[in-house]
Amino acid sequence: MAGSNEVNVNESKRVVPLNTWILISNFKLAYNMLRRPDGTFNRELNEFLDRKVTANANPVDGVYSFDVVDRATSLLNRVYLTAHENEPQRGIVEVEKPLSTTEIVPVIIFFHGGSFVHSSANSAIYDTLCRRLVNTCKAAVVSVNYRRSPEHRFPCAYDDGWTALNWVNSRSWLQSGKDQKVHIYLAGDSSGGNIAHHVAVRAAEEGVEVLGNILLHPLFGGQERTESEKNWMGNTLRSISEAQSLWNLGIVARSWFSRATSSQGFSIPTSNTRGGRQFVVGLSGSYAVVPDRLFPPGHYCD
């Protein structure tokens, strides 16, 4: 059930700013350009249109970043940390020195959106978002450059998310607090929210502690259309058929479609985070498939 300190999202209708509509229109045009008539995806054009930025050891908005590649899996993670004035060499991590020995510094593992198909950890829009998360949440952020469809279909993105969780959990320099452990939260928008949820489910099954989930308009589907799909799809970013075509790019077998999109896959039982908390932001009616087991969007859930 929802906690007593739940935060309700104002669901009243608002006028969408002109610059937002222009941004949505540009995204919609790009989607149509990237989808070929035969249903395949133009990766080369996508990489050309996606503005990317490199990691920067010089602070931007008080945050510096660096890329780390896991040698065992070649998975790239971009790490964002607060720039302190007394740090002589930013971007060079002292592997034996924790984030703090007194204060708890949350570590947010972030999964970018993009319908499992486009965008990346070094996309400019997500680089900006991760820096904001560091400043707003007073946290360290690890942005995961997970493998994308259609070159790498389900469950590759989930596997990369699990690999990233274990990698973060094993870094002594991401520990903080008197207990000297990594205080992990999972976050993601759109398809990244889907990945964060499934990684949390696996963490609960295998006894790995995750303190909370932050799901920003997570991308889920189902055997039936939800109210938000019926009312919003086509009026904003994409139509239902366009959304389905993106699902199809990542699905190898029908069984994986059931796992990735079904109501059973999006149950959000509280045990998923071993006593942690969920924060879900989404459209009204998004989670109508199993209303007895889901929390309304914009609520903290205990």
C-alpha cells in the first residue's frame, strides 16, 4: 500500500510549452526517418542524429565524469561525481578511498531511455540529466551504456543491467557512510525504467540489496492496451503501431515479449527492493492492467 508520505502528481491538464512541442515533433520526425519500410532500424543514421558528448574531467555544473569499461564484459559505464574544491586531480579515482566515511552518498545506477533501440549513456540529453541528478540528489551516478536492439535483443539489456549492478556493488570507492557499503538506487526513464524494474526483480531473487527504484515514465506494455496507450499514443510522440514496431525490434521469441511487457513483469512487489521504496512517474491509467498490485503514478510506495 502507499505510504503515508506519498507524493501526488498534479494530474490537471496543462498547456504544453511550445519548445516542448517542437522537441517532440523533432523526435517524431527522427523516429520516422530511422524506421525503414521493412521494419528494420537505420543504426548509421541514428548515430549521426544522436548528439553525443565525451566524459569530462573538468567540472560542468559542479560535476565531473569519466568512463569505465568492465574488462570482463566490455560494458561501459559513465560515472558522475561531485567536484570538490580540494581534489587535485579529478577523474582519477583513488580506488581505496570511499565517497565518504561519515555521510551516506547514494549511488544511482541510471538506465537511459530510447525504446531499447536508440540513445546511449553518452547522448547529450542524458549527460545533462545525470549531472542534474548528482546535484539534485547529492548522489553519485553511474550511467549504463547497455547493449541495444535490434543488434542485441532481449535479454541483453537486462543482463547488462545486472552486470552493472554487481560492478557498482563491488567498487570500494563508491562506498559511503559508517557502514562502508554502496547505497544503491536504480533509476531509468522509458525503456530504462523497464530495465531498472527487471534488475530490481532479479536483485530481490538473488538477495542483492537495492534501496529503491526511480521509474520515470517507464516503458511497459501488455496483452491489452492500457488507458494511457489508448488516450495518448499517436497524440504525442508515436502511434501504437510505431511503438509495437520498436518492441518487435528487440524480441527474439514471443516468450520474451511476455516477460518484458506483461502485467506479471510489472508487479512492483515491495519485496523487489528488499524493503526499499519505489517512485513511479507516469500517465494516469498507465498501470490499469493489474490495479490490485500496482501503485498509481507519482506515489512513493512502501
